[in-house]
Amino acid sequence: MSQLPPDAEPPLANALQNQLAVFQALIEYSSDVIIISDENGIERYVSPSVTRVLGYQPEELLGCSQYLRHHPDDRDRVRDIFFGLVRSRSTTPISFTWRFLHKDGSWRWIEATASNQLDNPLVRGIILNFRDVSERKALEARIERDAIRFRAIMEAIQDQIQIFDPTGKLLFANKIPDFLGHPENLNQKQELLWWIHADDRQRVVEEFTRLVSGEVPEVLTQYRIDNPSGPARYVETFASNQIENEAIGGVLANVRDITERKEFEEALRLAKEKAEADALEIERSSLEIRLKNRELKKLNEEKNELLQIVSHDLKNPLYNLQHEARALIDDPTDTAERAQRVLQCADKMLGLINNFLSIHAIESGRLFLHPEPVDLQTQLNRLLQTYSEPLKQKRVTVQADWPAGPVRVLADTGATVQVLDNLLSNAIKYSPPGGTVFITLDASGETAQIRVQDEGEGVPLNEVERLFRKFTRLSTKPTAGESSNGLGLAIAKKLVQLQQGDIWYEHHPATDRARPGATFVVELPLYNSDLA
């Protein structure tokens, strides 16, 4: 490879340095942010412009996922888009928008273009170029609201709203009487305002001419419209000169049919009131019927689910109780082990009944919570002690990670313990023998998050939306035949929401570990002693 003469190297080096300086300046002062993430969503590079756009220093975003900084309503969608791009290995850029948490606590709309450069040896990552489009989003939303409002107003207005050019040509109409046909029909004849009754037309044409010429700014007039299929109709029109108004550009006319008002004004008022009342009553009755049918359908579905659970989850333990009782009668000496099995059956039945009572109390509004400072470490340690035997039997270990000091939340102790007990019980049920359950506790801002993660099969994505519904039975089963009645997570979600918290499921792609596992996160408000 040939080399440049010595006297040519400094200019080349200077040129490269100048180009590098220009590139760095563009990156630093650009209104766009450039981020490079690895295939797991961990940020490897964040351009300095992120400080102007989102308020963070690049170091605050490096080496971590931004999942929790995404708006809860956008998290799963953005995650699916990102990992879909990772899996596709397509280099075709894709664009999408979501809401990102600004450092000042506000949500900002972000418009991003993502390019998969994982196979590019110079990048080996996902390049994300984004900018703050909050103002544009707000403007678009406002324009859309205005357009919807305009259409709704035009559809709701009983009057006819019409716009004519100075020659009398119809430019716009929200509605036209049926006997006049399509709006375009009004422009087919050369005669000005030809549809007006002959006895009134000359007067109205003169009023229109005076209005267009600017002699008068507005006109209020009444006239008849020819009706080929029946008697002439009386209308009242208020028109104003809006020719110089760029938004209208013509004569704006508000046309109202006053035929019935002229002939039977009082009778029409009474009939209209009665018709409106009847329509309202019919609509109300129809709505009540639809609501009752929906409620009955829901109750019938819940009844069927309840019968199925009773026939299975209560009948089997009762059969076992009968079996153990007969065995004790036949052999009274073998009591300890059989008594233990009797106790296990009774515990299953009692747990199921307690779940029924809990969900009923919550839905009927008869559950009253008493918020108080709750030490999460203490409650988690107590729960782990109660599960020492099941953990030992399945050879499942627990790896806990939480702060040394206490983390207190403002919550109801019993409800919080019930939620944590459900998550820990599920993690043990769905963990493979010899697996590990991970429990982490983190406090930041005004909330505390408890994350419980197992190494089981996880929940299929097409079943995630049903996780927190009553009587949900998933395809994933407990690994040691443990029972599950499909009420635990439904109760947990309702209890968390009653305490101004949140609970959700995090899906892990199968590439993350040998098993995808299941992770549930509970978020509760921190206890603030200064406000107590």
C-alpha cells in the first residue's frame, strides 16, 4: 500500500481531526439523541444531547435498561418492538413512538428510528436515533380533537350550515333537505337561488346581493322552499358576509326549517318534549337490559367456573379425607402420617374457601384496609420461614437481595402479606426441583418495588393478558402437582390497587436464560414519616 509523502501527512491528519471535531459537535449539539444498545436492551452508548432532550447525564443511562423509564402503557409495546427487531436481524430501520420519563418527572413523547446493526462489526448493537416530539404530539392531538369536535358539532346541529361563494354557488353544507337531493344538485341550474319559492326569490336575491356587496354585514330573513313532493317549507336564514375570512371565504348561512313552528309551535314543543322523553326512556330501558344481560352472562360464567372448582378442588380433598378416615378406622395405630395428610387436605380446602371469601369481600366493597407502616424485610423473612418445609421438599433455594436498612411502605399489613404470600407460593409451585427463587427489594422515589422471579417455564405471551383475571387456568402447570384455583393473582391485583399500588408481570425472552421464568413486580407507596 503506497504511503503519502511526509509533507502531505499533516494536512490529512488535520482534515481527519477537523472532521472528527465536526462530528462530535454535531452529536453534542444535535436536537436528536443517539443511543446504542446491546441485544438485551442495555445501553452501551448515549450521546451528550440526551441531557438537553431528557435531562439525564449520559452516565445515568449507560449500562442499564430503560424499561422502567418507559410509560407503563407503552412498556410492553416498546419491549416487543425492540426484541422483535433483535430477533429479526433485519437492517431495515423502523420508527415508533413512546413516552419516556424526563428527569424532571414529566412524560415526554419520543419519536425514534431504530436500526439493527448487531451484525455490523463496527457497531454490534441496536442504534436508536430519537427526538422529543411532545409538542408535535400535543399539536396533533389538539388538531384531531378540534376536527372531531367540528364533525360532532356539524352532525349534532339541527340547522343547515351552508357556505356560498359571491355568485351563489354552494361551497359547503352539513345537510340538505331530502327533497332537494344531493348538495351538488343546487349548483346545476344557472338561476341564482333557484330552489326558493318564486314569490320569495326576488326579495331574497336582493338581500343576498346587498350582503355580498358589503352594503349590509348580515341578514336575517324568512322564505319558502319549493317542495316537489309536498307543500312548500318555511325556513329562517341568518347569513353573514365572511368572504374576507380565510377560514370561510364566502357567505355563511344558518338555515332552519320553521314550518312546524309557524303552524303548530306549541303543539310541536309538546310533541318534541314527549318524543325526547320517550326516546330517553327507551334508551335507558335498553341500556338497563343490556347491562343486566351482561351481568347475568358474567355471573353465569363465574357460576360455571365455581362449580368446576368445587367439583374438582373441593371434591378431591374430601375424597382423600374419607380415604384417610377409613384407613384410621381400619388401622388406628397408623395415625401420625395419616393425620398429616388429613391436615394437608383441610389446608387446601380452607385456602380455597378463604380465597372465595376474599374475592367476594373485595368485589362487594366490604373489605376495609388500614394503612400503616409495614416493614417489607420483616414480612418477607416471616413468609420465608413458613415456606421452609416446601422449599426443602423441592430443593428450591431463595436468593434475596434487599437494602440493609428497613424499607417501609404505607399499606395494610394483612393485605400486603397476602399479596407477597401469593407471589412466593407461586414461585415455589412453578420452580423446577433444585431451582432458585430470586427476591429483590428496591426503594426509589416515592415507591418500593418487590420483584419475585422463578426459574420455571414462565407464562406464554398469549396468556399474559389473562393472568390477573378470576378463575384463570394457564397452560403452565405447577412442577410438583400443587393445586391452583386461579384466584390468587386476581386477589393480589385488587389488594394492591386498593393500596394505591401496582402489580405486573415481566416477560423474559427465552434467550435470556435456559428457562424464561416468571417475574412478578409489586409496587407500593413508601411510608413518609414526615407526612404521618
